Amino acid sequence: MSDTAERKMRFLFALRTKGVTDARVLGAMEAIDRGEFVRGIFAERAYEDMPLPIACGQTISQPSVVGLMTQALEVSPRDKVLEIGTGSGYQAAILSQLARRVYTLDRHRRLVREAEEVFARLGLPNITAMTADGSHGLPDQAPFDRIIVTAAAEDPPGPLLAQLRIGGIMVLPVGQSDTVQSLIKVTRGPAGYEYDELRPVRFVPLVEGIGQD
Ligand code: SAH
């Protein structure tokens, strides 16, 4: 077996041992090569279960956390999904394998542009990436079946709760940026919102406004 094939096999095995057991999620994570989303000196560490630095002082999340969040989102093939925090584009690419359509927003133009290049190279036409302050959501395309936020807010942003379809699920980290945050699953039922705390996580903060680059 080649080095890369062996590293990828270990990568998938590590995901399983960390609790990513959903066959569709594992299939998507096998199909999407994380190495495409990490640049420069960190590229060789793409198959380790670690967050890694990307441009604009941001990070690509730890693969097991990507897997657990995707699993908690319970995406089905007809779903329209909104992601806040495009970053490298890795999470959006995985969602593109599971959903009908993915909208992803980031406050850094440069990250959106670079992620779009990777989506084009990998042939993922069902992702639309946009530069925007994601805390306002994307009212033009609402409501969404699923919403995932990959930056931490102190509370779930009101506009995102409002843009979740009844029957929809939102997964997001909440808490202060310099402490341990909680991964929360919000389910919107006909009578209101239900909140489940999933596990402690650590994400970069959700920042207001558009970035300088
Ligand atoms: N999901 C990404 C990792 C995201 S890191 C991946 O798979 O690689 C968090 C991202 O959230 C950063 O790129 C940051 O720029 C973005 N972000 C922070 N606050 C934001 C906001 N208000 N609106 C949109 N994006 C935001």
C-alpha cells in the first residue's frame, strides 16, 4: 500500500474510534481529501486528527470534530444547508456530498476565494460560497433544513434560529472564545426550540462584520 493510502486508512480508522460511525458521513470523509484544503508546510499533516492553521489567522477544524458535527446534523440528500465559517472549505465539501445544496459564508474574502478554487478543482457544483457576516444568516435563501456554525458565539445568533426550518437542525459551538465551549444541537419543533449539549469543543470566535482581507 502507498504511504498516502495507508495514511488515509489510518485517518478513517481514527475517525471511527472518536465516534464517527455514520456510514454516509464516513463515506463523504473518505471521498473528500483533506490534503486539498491545507497548504504549505502543514499539508503533510492533513491526515492527522488535529486542527491546522489556514490563511487569515483561522484554522481548519479537527477532522473528528468535523465528523461528529456532520453526524449530529443528520443531513439528508434533499436538504438545503447553510454553513457559517467557510474557512478552508473542508466542512462545506463534506456537506456537499450529503446534501442537495450548500451555502457557506465567511467574513474573509480571501478564504472564500481560495475555497471556491478548491470546490472548482474537485468538481463540487452544489456549493455556493459568499463573503458576508454570517451572524445575519442568508435571508434570501431561508429557510434552511440544516445550519452549521463553525465559529463560536456566546449565544446562538437570533437570525440563524429564525432561518431554521421547522423540523430543522442547527449545530454550533457556544461559549466565550478563550474558554472551552459547548457543542450544541438545536432542533426546531412546531412548538419551539430544543437544545442538546453534545460535548466540549474549541473554535475560533464568531466575529462581527467583514474582514480586511
Ligand atoms: N469550517 C471551516 C473552519 C472554520 S474556522 C473549515 O472546514 O475549514 C472559522 C471561520 O469562521 C473562519 O474562517 C472565520 O473567518 C469565520 N468567521 C468568523 N466569524 C464570522 C462571521 N461573523 N461570519 C462569517 N464567517 C465568520
